[in-house]
Amino acid sequence: MASKTLFTYDLQPSNVFVGTTINMTLTITNPPDGNDVKFTGGPHGDEIDITFPPELVTSTSFQSESQTAAFVCGKVTNTNYFAIKAKTGAGSTLMPGDNIVVLFKGVPINGTVGSANVTAAEYIGSHEGSASMNVTKQPAQLAIIAWLQPPVVGQGQLSTLYWQSMGGIEVKIIGFQGNPAIRTFPVQGDPPYPGNCDVYVPDDKDQWIYTAQVLTGDGKHAEQEVTLTQHAPYITEYRSDPIITTPISVTDNVKLIWKALYAASTAVQKPNGTVRPVISELEVTPGQDLLEAYQGNYESMPDTASYILTAFGYRENPQETLSFRLKPVELAYFKYTQKDAGGKLSAPAFATVPFGWRAARMVQTTNLNTLTIFQPGGYSDVYYLGSADTTHPQIQYFNAEKGAGDEYTFSWVTANLNSLALNPGNYNITGADIGNGSKSLKLEAGTYTLNGTGTDGTPIQSLLTVPYTPAARELRTPQKIHNYFAPSTANKQDAKKVIKQLTYDDIWRLPPFRITEGSVSLVLENTVAGGGRMWGIHVNGIQHRNVIAGIHVHGSLRKGEKQKKVESLVKKALEEGLQNGSNILVDTSYSSQ
């Protein structure tokens, strides 16, 4: 006995006239309550086979055409069946509610009245299943065949009523609301005489019946009723891209994507309560949205930002919620930025990691400054700066000045510390130098950190950005990207489009960042030791097996007039990688010389 199929199958028209040649449309649907179904591509990939039996057709030499971009359909040589497969070697995924639509053109119906079954056989992964679609053949006499595509719609959505007729001179469609309630169409073309028109369900009705009627010149007629159903909206998918399961930075952007069936419209409610009408995707910054939602009341700010998707439509407005937890914000520094010749400190300032967190408040007085950083989750971190505080750890001053040759001298002033280290390098500071000291060294990184522990056991840090450009001999190449060596022509075209969009500013961004075009994404995957970035061009996702070109960009750049040159180098290297599948190293440090 055949096993259950993953999909539903609908072949229209399901009634046909004998001895005619017609087009038939097959709609394969992943049910809204189904699961994601991955089609493996390639010559030995997954497929669905459609068989037209001799009880229905005189031959199977007719044409087929997939109306769904990710799939192809063609007749298998020396067989009587048509195979539906994923279009690319990378495969494709059919989500709940998604369809594959295939048009069979010029199907020759035989001359015998009766019925026959067109069969569908699924071979997807280890799953096998089969289904049959009954087609009734009726005499070529006064009659009309009518059907709806789709037979179910949402509020305000249209369906198309199709018909084929025999033996009449005009067709009437009965059931429209308003005036006229009946629309008349001439019989024209070749038998079985086709026609179609748009139909709908009144806003307050579950179903609506239309009658298709064919009439002769002497008043005889034949008719068929069709019922159009109006369905409540249904959210089949709501997720982030990529899917996020761990806490994120307060500056991370997140792309929300969704699919809804039978919805008249959709909208997303942000944490601040504003509702934004949207179509299929929306990029948000959860940390910034929480700041807006709790401005003036940061003490009550949760550590989770929630986005409520609502699908509006007939009778019901279903909702789904996506929530993202946020990482705490760190202190970059809270220090005096000026020190005069006598050692007097002034001009307090602070910064956060990530930079620019607005939920922070600095209060200044003569001998004591305080900084409160309000954290996602409703708690706060308080830091102190000034001589009036003798309890809490302070890194009051941290700076670097260029010395002889390629050395820099780092200097600092601290208070209430038991230990201090300068990183990278893990230079441990001891004795009186903890409170006021300096260190000369060659730069090894673009950011240096003082890490201290207070007399009360509390840790503290202060970050300092320095003008570091690595020499080429110091660069290290991380593990190579494993490239996918057979991108299609369409993939290459999409890849060139994303490469073209890349700018110099993009090259030095921090991940996550991506540019997407069609099936291809240009993805910033990682930072590289020494100030560089690792990029990959991915097909249908960000799995490494689908990478079709990769690049490692090393070094940094200070001179503005060289920026266009570096941008050009990176784009050229990416295109070269696209052609030969190789991972390319670009060293930009020489461009600043």
C-alpha cells in the first residue's frame, strides 16, 4: 500500500471533454501545518514523478513547464512520466504553505468517456509516497466545465474562475455582488472554448457560489456551480534570518522574515508599541528599539526585545512573537582625557562597548564623577572617577604617545587598585607603577586594554584605540574557506551584483553584515588578527559547502586617497575567486605607504 504523501496535489481541470487538446495545471502544496521539506538537487537528487495514463491521454509527447522558479519539470526519456526536481545543485526548500505549480501544455485527451487517475510519486530523501488525481472525461456536447484557481482565498483576495464549454454561443457567470450580478462572455477560440474572469468572496461570507452557464441560440443551456471559500489568515513562518538562539549585542541588526496565507495585510509591533505595516521582511535593531521603548525609564528596561507579527484578515487576526535576548553592555572607559604638565587631570569622558549606548548617565562634581550604565534586564552598573572616592576601582587616565622609531609610550593613572595588566602582551604592572606608570613598546594591535582589580575585588577595564597598521610579514592567514566549485550562471550573475554593491566602508565593518542579491549573499564572516576581515560569497545560505568565492582582507588604511584603490582590489579579488573557486588573500597595508 502506498505511503502518505508529504504534499497535497490538485490537477485542474479535473473534468475534461473527450477528444480535445487542453492545458492542465498541477498545484503541489506543502500543507500549512506541515514541515519544511528540503529537496536535494542534482541529477540524482529528490524528485516527484507525474504519470498520465493511456486511459486519459493518447500520448505523453506534450510539453511541461514549471511556474515555480526554484523547480524544473520535464519528461523522462523513454518513459511516460514527468519528473519535477529542484533547479540547482544546491537544492531548494519548500516551506509550509509553499506551492510548486506546473503547467502541462497541449495535453491530448482520448475519445473514451469515463475516468482515469493521474498519479504522483514522491521520492524525497528516504521518503516515498504516492497520490492519485481523478480526471473525469465527458462527452463533447452541450456542457460547461468550471474550476477555481485558487479555490480558497483570504479577505480582499481574488481568485480566477476558469471555464471550458461546448455547444453554446455565450457564457454567463452568475453570482457577482452589485450591478451587474451576471457577466456575459462570448464563446470564442477553439474547442473546448476557454474563458476566465476574476471572482471574490464578499467580506462577511465564509463561502460564495458562482454559476457558470453556457447557452445556445435557441435557449438551451448547461451549467456548473463552483464554490469559492474565504479563509482566516494563517502565519506559516516567522523567524530571524539567520536564526538566532543566543543573546546578541545591543547594536546587532536582525532581519525578520515571515510568510502568511490568506492575509489581507501584515504588521509588526516593536517593543515601543508602534505598529509598522510590512510585506515580507523587516530589519530591526533590538537594542536600539529597547532604548526607544524605555527612554526616560531605563531602570525598567527588560533584557529581551519582542516583535509581534499580526496577520490581518477574515474573522481572525493571528499573532506570533519573536524575542531576542541582549548581552550586557561593557565599559570601554571612564577616565579623564586631559593631563597637564603638573599631572592635574580634567575633562572626564566615557565610552561603552558597543559604542554609543545611550542608556548611560554621567554626573560631574568637583572631586567626584559617577557613571551609571543602565543594562538590558533592569539593573545598572555604577562607576566612580575622582579623588573623593577611596573605595571603588578607577582607571583615571590612559593614553599613548608616539615615541622613537615605531615605539609608543603608554601611560596611566589609577586609584584603589590591587593589580593591573596591559594587554595584549599581558604586561603585569606592580608596585607604585599601578597607581601612576608608563610602558614603552611596539604596537601589536589596534586596541590596548588596561585590566585592573580593585581593593574591593571588583574588576575594571579601560580601552584605548591606537593607530596600528601591521607589516605584511606579521600577517597570519586563517583557515581557508572550502569553496563550492560549480556555481550556476545565475549564481555568478547574482554574485557580481553583490560584489558591485560593496564599498570601502563595508570592507572594515564588524560582523554580522551581509549584502544579498537573489540566491547569493556576500557575508562578512569573521575579523582577522591584525585588523583584517574574512568574506565569503554564499549560495542559498551561509553553510561553507555552498561558498563559491572567498577572500581574506588584511591590514588597514589611513590615507583617504587610497581608499578607492583598496575597494577596487577587494572587488577584483572576489570576482577572481568567483571564476576559479580559490580563496584569495588581499594585503592592503602597502597602500598606505
